[in-house]
Amino acid sequence: MRLGLALTEGREADMARLAEAHGLFGVLTGSGDPMTAIIAAVYASTATRHIRVVARVQLGLEHPVTIAEELSILDHVNNGRTVVLVDTGDLEHEAAADEIAVMREALSCRPIQHDGSKWKVPAGLPANVTAPSSISVTPKPAQMEIPFWVTGSMAATVAAASGLAVLAQHTDPINEPRFVQPGLATSS
């Protein structure tokens, strides 16, 4: 079992430093405000050298390619220690799965061309006849593949379709053997 710490907003660097000093596996950012998760992850990353930095990203708030670019830069800041915790938020299964697919494709180190149920990348707007047929996120992530974990109301359905790990909130649903089965527990 590997233990981590959910960081408190405004204390990310200090708490991450302490987590690393105590030998924890990683830290979680974005438990409070999902709009500040990646910035908080940068604070935690620059304060540490070895622990994993898990950034909680809520779907449906920003364009997935923009988020992928921010995650790629974060992965460089922390030298390949990024883990993405994707929160499906209020999205339905199909929209959540499509948004995750766009993010993962954008982080795959290859040009992206996506035509899904919700997202089309590049957009191919009629007013922009000179648009390329594919785009690339730059810089490419430091890791070959950034780990993605899923949480939220559609987590189980999205994870089953994509093969991603679901963040367990309690031990009851954990019945499938996996290499990684992340979990979140509150202190008592």
C-alpha cells in the first residue's frame, strides 16, 4: 500500500515538502477548487523532488486540449511525476469518455485528429480554411504515458470502457485485480 496526502489550498508547497520528507507516495491537488488544481500541482512540484503529484482535473470546465497542454507543462516541471485524476463532474458517460479521449490523445506525443461525440480536434471551422488537419500539444510530456485515474458519478462506466483505474471512495467496489487501484479515505 502506498500512502499520499490531499493538500490544503494555499499550503500546497509546505504540505508537499512534509509529505516527501515523511516518505509518502504522492500528494493530491485540486480537492477544493478544481480550477486551481494544476497551479497547485506546480507549487507542490517545485517544492519536491521525488513524490508523485496527482492533479484533480474536473471535466466540462475547459477545452481538453488546453488542459492537456497545461498537464504536459506540469509533467516537465516535476520531471515526469504527474498523475491525472479526472473527475467526470456533471457530464454524461459519452461526453466524459470523449473528453478523456481527447486529453489522452493530446498527451500521446503524436499529432491529434479527433472527431468524437462532443469534441472535434482540430475544430475545422468553415471560416478557417487554412487550418491544419491535425495539431500537436507542445511541449510533449516528460513521461511516455501520463497515468490517468477516474472519479465522479460516471467513473465506473468510463473506466470500464477505457481501461482506466477508478478512484475508490470505499473498499466495497474493489473486486477486480489491478496493478493500480487508487483510493481516497478521510481521516477519522
